[in-house]
Amino acid sequence: MTEYRRHFVPGGSYFFTVNLAERSQSLLVEHIALLRRAFAETRREHPFELDAVVILPDHLHAVLTLPPGDADFSVRWRKIKARFSRGLPCAERRSASRIGKGERGIWQRRFWEHAIRDEDDFRRHMDYVHYNPVKHGHCRRVADWPY
């Protein structure tokens, strides 16, 4: 099995980091209802367990578990990002490349994923998700962050 293929585990749990293109913006918390709707609609169409998620102003972290036999997390993120973007007015800066491809300039094109290896790895990533708002100085206690 190649290194590339090992990262796609059908029915696996994954940790993700997904960023806005403009890291100085706070669209994710300003439009939290829209983002929640994008997640919910995508989950109905392409089921997944949302084990943990934290929404920060300019990025999010999540731990998702896919259904047995399914390793296509990319389609889920593509749909979440597209649904969120479609709900926003077209006011963002776009590069010539994005304009040429008919893309919005809301999200970074890629995301970072990590296939969870075992229970200890799962626990560490769950802790990372929950502690992230404190790490970034948005609150003093995990329980104080509403997103």
C-alpha cells in the first residue's frame, strides 16, 4: 500500500484544519448560523459523525468519523465550504486565478487532514480542538467559548 492510500481509511476518524483565505477576517463567527446550516445540510446528504468542532474567527478544527466503507471526506468539505460561501455576499478579494476558475475567495483551497490512528491519538486531537480558543486568546476557559 502506498503512503498516499494509507491516509484514506474508510469509516475512519479524521482531524481537520480548514482556514479562510483572508486570515484577518472573522467570517466564521460573524456568520455562525450559516456555517452551522452548511454542516447540517452536508451531513444529511453525506453522513458523518461530528465528534468535535471549534469555530474560530478565521479557521476551524474538527474531528469527523465517516460511515463504514466511506473515506471521501473531500466531498464533505467541498460542500460545506460551497454552501457557506454561497450564503455570503460577493465582496471578497479574488485573485486572477480564482476569477479564471470561477471560484470565490472565502476559503483556502486546501485543508489539512490527519487520519486518527488510535484512542490516544483521538483523545489528543479532541483536547486540541477544545483548547484551541484558549490557545488563541479568545477566552480564558474552554467552557467560555460559544463556538
